[in-house]
Amino acid sequence: MFDRRNFISATAGLAAAGMLQSTQADAAGEEPADNVASQAAKLRYCLNVSTINNSKVDVEDQIATAAKAGYDGIELWLRDIERYTSAGKKLPDLRKRIADSGLKVESAIAFGQWVVNDDAARAKGLDDCRRDMEIVRELGGRLIAAPPTGATEGAKLDLDQVAQRYQVLLDIGRSRDCFPQLEVWGFAANFSRLAEVLYVLAAANDPDACVLPDVYHLYKGGSTFANIGTLAGSAVHVLHMNDYPANPPRESIVDADRVFPGDGVAPIAMILNTMLQNGFAGVLSLELFNRGYWQRDRDEIASIGLAKMKSSVEAAIRYAS
């Protein structure tokens, strides 16, 4: 299923597709520090609305908070958008509000069960994904998360079958100009490690295949951060930014333990430095679920989070020198 021979074969395809590389700086003959600084200047900063307890905040207020803090974009949750439309409000009005606020929908969080083994559940999940992608496009976005919803417990999936299912999802995305990002979920039975996601990217052998990494989830799933160096920047459009404390230990740490970037023990400067050297020039999206932060003023939390992300990028640039 996930044996050495298949992994080598798939990884060769990944390298041929340009998703596996050493560093962009090597190819360009640039000094690493110069390359990191030039790539860092291209980054955009985004607020994932979970950071301000989106389930308790109307989507209009989510947008206002992100704009007031000075973010470039916003990462919305489909369930909040559904709550908005179920109240009789219209997507074109929401799109205008986002644009008028100077923001862009950089990505969106959805939970369609596109990867499960059950044929009926997967068919429904793909229908949900189609609908979600259409909503994201109507709001001006072109990226959506594709986590292993429905496969977080139980047996390991056959990764070659997962790659085939991801190809189906990519075809749906192309038809709607909205692209699914394989999301690492460190707590899950599947997609808990970056190596699994890299294999699926390779086996799918598709130019639009991409991954949505998350600092906390990489740690929670036991991935080695050294593997970040194998992932080309062109295969990453969004990085979920957060940090984690030394305690509780990895085995018992949960989403609610996430902290601002730089306030924990994650090697964030190294992670960003490596990704920037590999050509990453996408979006840093602050995704936290810290209950203590939820009790504080959301404008304050959004502003602090943006400042912490920018400080992390500055540290990554210094890391290269």
C-alpha cells in the first residue's frame, strides 16, 4: 500500500512535476539570504477566522476585524457562509463587502468527504465539494482546504486510491477554477504526516496538486520539519501559521493549545526560511483555536497575530544570514 517501491516511484514523479526540490536559490545561483528576503517580500498575510472564534462571530464582523487589523486576506469557513445565506443574505453582497474592505478570499475551510472508502458517502462528499467550490469562486477565492474528513479514525487508506480520488477532486476544481489543497491533520489516522501527503501529491501526477501545511499539525502528527525541504514552494499556496508550547507533550496536545507564532517552541524561523528558499511566495494564514484568545477582544487578537507573523518572517530572513 505505502511500500518503499511505490514511494520511490511516486517521488520520482513528484520531482519530475517540480514539486520536489532542494532550493530555488541553488538553481538561481543566489545567496540564500538574498533569496529569502526577496521571497519574503512577496508573502501575503491572512486571518483564518477560527482565530477569533468564528462560530460566535458573524461573517461580516470577521471581515471587519481582518480589515481593521491590516491583513491582506481572509480564510473563511463554509459553515459561516452557509449561516449567512440561510439568513436570506446574498453572496454577491458578501463578495462586495470583502472587496470594499481591501481583502481577498485567500482560501476557505470545508469538510466534504471526498476521500472515504464508502462509495455513497464519497459521492455525497464530492457533491458537497462542488457546492463549496462554487461558493468560494462566487466570493472571488480560488483555493479550498481538502482535509481527510471522514477518515480520521479507523484503518489506513490505500494511498494510491487516495491519489486517484484526489485526481477526481482536482478535475472538479479545475471545472470550477477552485483548487483543493491536501491538508495535513496531525491527529488523524490518515494524512497525519507530511510523507503521506507528499506521496499522494506525487502519485496524483497533476500540475495543480498542492498541499496545505500547518505548523501545529506537522508537529502533532510526528512529521520531521526537515521534510519541509523536500516540498517545492510551487506546491504550497497557503501555510497555516501557529505555534505550540513545550507542554503538554505531543501525544496529548490539542488544537486549543496552539499559541501565536513565536510564543512557543516550534522552529518557525527554520520552517519559513526553508520554504522561502524553495520558492514559497504565497499566503501565511493565522489559524488558532486558543480558548484564552477567544475570551479577549478580537480586534486585539487579530492585530497581535499579524504582528507575530511578520516578526516570524523577519526571524526567517535573519536565520539565512
